Amino acid sequence: MNRKLLMRLLGYTRAYRVYLIGAFVCAVLSVSASLLGPILVGRAIDQMLGAGRVDFASIVQILFWFGASIAASALFQWVMSLCTNIVVHRTVRDLRCEAFNKLNGVALRYIDSNAHGDLMNRLINDIDFVADGLLQGLTQLFTGIITIVGTLLFMLSVNALITLVVVLVTPLSLFVASFIAKKTNNMFKEQSRTQGELGGYVEEMLGNQKVVKAFSYEQRSAQKFREINARLYQCGQKAQFFSSLSNPCTRFVNGIVYAAVGVVGALSAISGWITVGQLSSFLTYANQYTKPFNEVTAVITQLQTAFASAQRVFGILDEPMETPDKPNARVLKDCQGRVAVQQVFFSYQPQRPLIENFNLTVEPGQRIAIVGPTGCGKTTLINLLMRFYDVDAGQILVEGTPVQDITRNSLRRMFGMVLQDTWLYSGTVRDNIAYGRPDASMEEIMEAAKKAHAHSFIMRLPQGYDTVLTEDGGNLSQGQRQLLCIARVMLVDPPMLILDEATSSIDTRTEIRIQKAFDHMMQGRTSFIVAHRLSTIREADKILVMDSGHIVEQGRHEELLAKGGFYAKLYNSQFAAEA
């Protein structure tokens, strides 16, 4: 699995192969220069034959080349690090962009079924872990392989017997590192999964602090946080403990290699097969030969974390994209607002049916109010109209064309949505209003704000339309945020409207004025209004009374009251006091 993950990660580096080649060449030159050092030191030692028998001229010359090799090794090492950093950071940038774009392209079902904090954790923290592991991996890959091959060649040039001893003991080090890596792999996967769970829970609690405090949930939330954190501690502790064994174990084996070289080399020197200087070079090479194994096992924790994080990131990238538009899909341009829903079936979960055999015909310009108890399918119908979700069976037609045969972008441009849950982003008031029409003029933006009765409070802000809003409009009241969202739709001026509790956060006096603006805006436009307030329902051309995914009644307000059925009971329990 790790091999597949590694190859897939390395696939992202292909676009920067020039830097990879540069890093490899610099690694060869850097290691080659560093490997000259032991030979030069050995030759210097051999120039010291005894008291008064030292060839200082030769030693000075050797020291010059020794210094030059060190300087060259350092220079090429720096260039190699520069190249690998460029490769890694650009690769991670591409990976993060691809993951973000994938989240924008997957079906909403995937977003809704995963904790948002966990997805954020994958996009930010997990990709950072991948970057750390990739950086360490590339560095160790280039220098390690070249060091191992280079030292073996230099040792063979000095003495084949001692080199054979080194090669025979090496597999033991590899076996130890491989055994421990396999044991810790699942632990690091569990650690990454628990980190995502913890991130999702923290994001959930921070985003809903008012609710947490209102229901005195602080202690229970802290208790659950401690429970998740304790699981993270346990799996993290096990992962770190077992991975930490790899470096001491491989160092122990490498110590055996060094000792074996020392013993065999000493016997060879006594026998006259090698000089003392060559023995010194051999001991240095043996140490350099084992160094890559030590370095890899020293960063095994980062590598295992990177593999586990990469698997979570690829989990996003492997998610199927939203069903693409058909090749011959129609671009909807002129829309009168004719909608038909024919024998539609839909459920979020197959074992729990929601909408069954749903039928509806809406003529251009009609105002359709949708009422019913919570969970009856009101918002689900809106999701299906906008193709946020696709129907399981049946079809929805706009202007006589099934929505599956219309491009999503053109379909959604035909609707203007104002939801109960407001969304504003960190930017100016002007930018937020012009979100659907970035090219709108200032005059058009102000006119839309006036229609939404937002202009007066905007002008009281410190910089008016240039006031920068905090994330999600945190420096505005809920009602003010709702007014900006209404102004946003009024600026787009779409042929059809969807109002899902659009005025629920606005005081009654302002609502009356906005309702007049909506009345003007809805003239000649097909409008779907999910409402709990009587004022909106009374003026609807058709009221759909939904229950458990079915239309149980439909008609005008007076007609439904006269029937004395489900709507009358709902009206008497929910709207009579308001009336």
C-alpha cells in the first residue's frame, strides 16, 4: 500500500522533473565530494611513517584537496536542498489546489455526509504532513541511495573481503526497519483518522458556541473532547513508541557492521593486506554506509504520518465527481418559469424513503408556498429543483426540458435563492452583494440594496459599502446579514425565486417593507416560498401542504381552510395566533 501511495505521490512531481534531475545530479556531486574525504585522510595518515618521517608537503597538498571536497560537498548539498524544496512545495501546492477543486466538484451528498472540520483537516494539516514526509523522503532517497552505492564502490576499490562483510550484514538492518514499519502503519492510520475526528468536533463546537452556552453544554462537550483526545493520545503514543524503536534497532545493527569492519580490517592490516590509512578510510566508509539507514529510521515517524495523511487526502481525490452534464446538455437562456415534477422518488438513505411519487405542475409567474411539519421534505424539494441532489426516479422539467438535460450552471442561474441560513464571506459589503454579478456597477448595487431596505444601515457602517466584513459577517446582526443576502438576489434579478424562510431573522416592521419589495420582485416570476409566516402564505397562488414527502393537500389559502383538513389543523395550531 505504501509503495502505491509513494508512486502516486511521486507522480505529482513529474511536472517538476527538471528540478528533480538537478537535485539528483547535485546529490551525486555532493556525495562524491564527501566520499573523497576518507581516501584523502587515509593517504595523509600513510604519509606519517613515524617520528621524523612525515611528508609535510604531501600532507599540505592533501589537506587542500580535502578542504576543497568539503566546500564542494556543502555547495552541492545546498543546491540539492533548494531543488527538493521547490519540488515539494510546488507539488503540495498542486495537491492542495486539486483537493480544493475536488471538494467544489463532488456531489453535495459527500459534503453533507462528512464532518466539515475533518475535510478541513485533510485539506490543511494532512497535506502539510505529506509535505514534511515528501521533503524528508526525497532528500533521503537521493543522498541515501547514492551514498550506499558510492561507499560500496570506494570500499571495493580498497578491499573486496571487508566490503563483502558489510554487504552480508546489511540485510539484517533492512529486515528490522521493515518489520517495525509494517507494525506501525495501521497505528499511524488510526492516529490520522482520530486527528480528523478531533478537528471536526472542535470546528463543530466553535461554530456553535452560542448553542453550547445556551444549553449549558460546556462540561459535556469538554468531556467528549477529552474522550476523543484520550483516544488520540493512546494511538499516537503507540505509534510513536513503536516507530521510535526503529532508529535504535538499526543503529545497533549498524554498530555490529562497524565492529565487524574494525575486526576484519585490523586483522587485514596486521597481515599486511591493507595499510593503516586504508583501514581508517574503511572505518569511515562503513560509518557513512550505515548513515542512510540511520537517517531513514530517524524520520520513520514523519514518513508513516505522511503515508497515512496521503491516504486521507487521496480519499477526497478518489471521490467521484458530481455527475457531469451531458455532452448535448441544453444551456437554458430564456426561462418563463414553467416547472413540472413528475412521479419523483428520492431518499437521502435508501432504507429511509422520503419523497415518493411526487407530482407538481407550476405555471409561469405562479407563487408556490410550501408548508408542512419539520422533516416533511420542503427543503429537499428545493434541493432537487436546484439539482443539488438528483432524483432517484421520475423527472423534473423546466421549460419542458428534464433538468438532467440542462447544464447545471444555466439551470441554477435561473433561480435566485435566499435561505434562512445566511452566508457572507470576508470581504467588503459591495463584494458580498455583487457575489452573483461581479461586473455590476455601483449604482446597480446600491439600487439592489435600497430594494432590500439595506441601504440605510450600510451607510451607517464605518466605510459604507467599502466596509470589510469579518468571516460569515460576524460584525453584523443576523437581520442585517439576511438583508445583504436578499440584496444579493435582487441584484441578480433571476426569472425564478426560491425563498426558504428568507425573512425569518428580520423584525416584523422591516419584513413588511421587504415583503413589498419581494412582491414587486415576484411579479411575473415563478416563486417557491418555504414559509412559516401567514403573511407569505395568504398571497400564494398555490399552497402545497406536505407531509412525509407527499403533497397531502394543495390549493389557495381560503380553499384549504374551508376543507378543514391537514392544512386547517396546521393553520390553527401554528398561524391562528399570528392572524
